[in-house]
Amino acid sequence: MLLSTRSGRYGGCENGYYVAGVAPISEALWHNAGMKGLMIITAVLLGITAVLFAALVLFAPQWDRSSPTDDGMVLSSIPSQEELPDEVSYVQKFDYALGKLDGIAEPSQYLVVVDISEQKEYVYSKDGELLYLYKVSTGAAAVRVVDSPDDPDTDPEYQDRSMGESVWKVVSKRDSGLAALYGPRLMMMDRYVSGRWIETDVALHGTDEPENLGRPVSLGCVYHDNADIIQLYDLLPVGTLVVAIR
């Protein structure tokens, strides 16, 4: 609002101030009971609005990453923003995995990247969007495979079942008749070796020992939390490519 001390249309007033082009404030507003009442009501309403807005901001629920997205996906295995990898990291993993597929196969609808050093599994869309992040357990470096019951003094035999950098493909899926150690879902994989796909006994599946997730202690497969493997099983079609990296 523009104030002036110069002579104006309405002449002088006691405090010497005028509103340019209108009556003096002392006469047009403060001495007008109706206008004063309207100003008081407006101020009260503005105050109430400010309080309601502050309450909404303070008590509104935080964004829950386990809520469904517009396309129905659920990021339930990314429990908090602090656990999300930085964008550069997971984009680099995707690009590195694509490089491993060069000359082997065209990218599938989804790409699964198992980071052996992190014991985590990244699930991407074909265009590189990170959809899921799981804690997993890959093969142990020393798995006890022979222990003769006839001779307790016999040294047990151990095999290295650790997973190295490699390319895999989901070839079949099972959701029933599984032993407890496999959890509720299992997806068998073939491995690409020397120009061809070979059959293996390695699979993506659940586990009855979720406390071991995050460490390489499996018998050679990729163990998941049972809720995660159900989610993954429902998402991935047969033919999905899996790339193990370090």
C-alpha cells in the first residue's frame, strides 16, 4: 500500500499520512466499524489456516516405500531411504551387467544382478529402472559335502561352491512340493559357459535360515527371504537373465 505525506485529494489529517487516491486511513478504515470487523475475521481465519497447515505437515504419514506404485509394483525390500544405493552405484551395476551380456543374449524384460561382494540382488526393468533390492546369500567357499558315518575320524570333504562373475538364465519355476530349505518358491537356472547354455543345479529360492542372509553361506544357490522370493517369482518370467558380479 502506497503512503504519502504530500497534500492530496482529501487534504491533511492529524498524523499527516494519506493513502494515495483514497480517504485518509484514520477516517476510512479505523473509524469504520464494519471494515474493522472484517479485518479481524480475516486475521482469525488466516491464523486458523496456518495452524491447520502446520498440523498437516507435522502429523502427515511419511512416504512408505512398501506402498504400491502406480503400476502395482511394491518396493517392500527397500525399507528406508538410507538403505537405498546411490543412483550412480546402481546405474553402474546395470551398465556393467549389460556389458557381460554383450554377444551372449539380448536383455530380457527384467534383469537380475547379484552383487556377490555385497550379498545383495538388484532387480531392474529392461531400461535400467531399479525395481527391487534384496538381501541374499550366495554359495560358500567351503561346503561340507562328505562326512562318513562309518568312520567319525575321517576328514570331511569340502567343496568350493562360491559364485564368481557369471551369466545365468531362469529356465523353470516351481511353487509346490519343495523341501523347507528351499522356501516356498524356486527358479532353476542354466549357466552360460564357453558359448553355450549348460544345465546346472543352481537356483534362486527361499530359505528356512533367513538369519544367514547377507553372508555367502549357501550350498551354491542364491537364497532369499521367503517373502522376497514369492515377490520375485511372481515378477520374473522364464528366460529372465541373471548376471553375477563382484
